[in-house]
Amino acid sequence: MKALHHASVSAVLLAGLLVSGCGSEPAAHDTATPVAASQQAPAAKASTKVTKLLVFVEENHSLAQMKNGMPYTFGLAEKYGYATRYRAITHPSLPNYLAIAGGKTYGVTDDADPSAHRLKGKSVFGQALARGRTAGLYAQSMPSRCATTPSGPYAVKHNPWAYFVNERKGCRAHDVPMTRFGADVTAGDLPRVGMVIPDLQHDAHDGTLKKADRWFKSVMAKVFAGPDWKSGRLAVVLTADEDDRSSGNRVLTVVIHRSQKNHVVTKRLNHYSLTRLYDDVAGLPYLHRAKRAPSMTKAFGLPVN
């Protein structure tokens, strides 16, 4: 009887272990809702590489201001990763956008339209297209493709591709209004080298940080539901072009990818580091100052091809 009793107890314990084991695997999905810093982001498969980079650029606020005024965005920063010593290059806006997209400011020190700054160098977008990669820029409220003059809440000074005159053909084909974004996300057709430019109401330039935060949340809900994100091949970066001259140009820069888990990077980084990351993801030669810029790829440990 004693042997039978021990056998029965063992069987019950084994069954309990099997049931608990079956229920221990977390659901394989992502939402746009931030979680506490102690929770970990979902892990990608070891073989998953980042082959697409989508960069969002906000306006004129410091790291501290964005941290306090954009709770959803900073929630993603805590869940995935962010840099604490990332700095913009200069003031005002335009040369910072050119630095990200072109690897240098081209000597620009103002926010004048493309008619005043006919740049003949390469952008990361044109560089990608020339090497057979996909590239695209989505500009909210832009009235037509590659618009070279401001219109309402569309600020051409925030659309760097419009300044590269030797890349007009590619710009007119792939620098598109934001209305195209949703379809590309759903189809898994986000470009390898991508940028999203909110309009003046949603980039915290004219609107509030709270309004920018809500807008980013609505866009990321679509991204998290799309196949590019679910596959693990897409990384998203959010940064700001510059601060408001109050914090030494230190801005919040968030890296959202499944390889990141509560990752706080303290290494010095800047907009040329972001240019370098574009080139790493797309497998391209480094543009200008990206060659010697601190590597975001290494700082965040991003898996790239």
C-alpha cells in the first residue's frame, strides 16, 4: 500500500509540472502600451537581423523635457532602449536633418528652403537606391511628393531629401505624404532606409509634447501590428533634431527593437552615429562624418547584416 501511495503522489506531482510548464510561455504578441522598466521586451530569434530602419524626428526639446512630457514614448524607451548622452549637432533645425540624412551639414546654418541650398552630395536615401536598396521618407501634411516649399503645417526644412538636387528622381518617387504609410506598414513594405517626419502640430514644434506623444502612439500601434516588426527585421529610432538651447543639445533618442531589453546606453552618440546606423543596416559605405562617428550599432548591440 505504501509503494502504491508513493506512486500516486509522484503521478500527481508530474501532472502538475506538465500543466504549469504548458502555461509558462508568454503570448507571442506586442502592443503599443508601455510597461514597467522591470519587465522585459519580447526577445527576437537569434537569427533575426535588423534589415530595416525607420527614424522619427521630433522638434526642439531636450532629453529631460521629452522624458517628462512624452510618457508613452519614454515608456518605450524604458522597455526597449535609449541613450542618455546623445546630442544633436548644432542649431537651428535644417543642418541637423542634413547631418542625419547626409553625414554632414554641408555648411548650412539656417532653415532656408531648397532653392537656397541646392546640395549636390549624396543622402542615405539616394545612396541606398543607387546600391539597389529601398528607401523612403514619409512626411505628414506634405501636399505632394518631394515638395520643396513649405505648405501649412508641412515644413520643408524638416524634409532633408528635398535638398539633394542630384536625387530628385528618387525623391519624387519615394519621398511621399504620410497617407502612404499605413498601406506600406500593412504590406510589410517599409523601406530599408526610412524616415518619418511629423508635421508642425505633431512634432512638438507648434503643438505640445503631449500631442506629439499621442500621435507617435497612434503610429506605433500600426507598426507593432505590421509584419516588418513582427518578423524582427525592423528597428525604430525616435530622436529630436535639437533641444531648445537649454541642455547642451542633449536629446532623447529611443531605439525600439526586440533585441533591446531595458537597455540604457551611456556612450556619447550624435546624429552622425544615426547616419552610421543607417549605413550599417543597409550595408552601405559610411557617408562623410559617419565614418568616424561613435557606432550606435555597437552601443546598442543591434544585430545587423
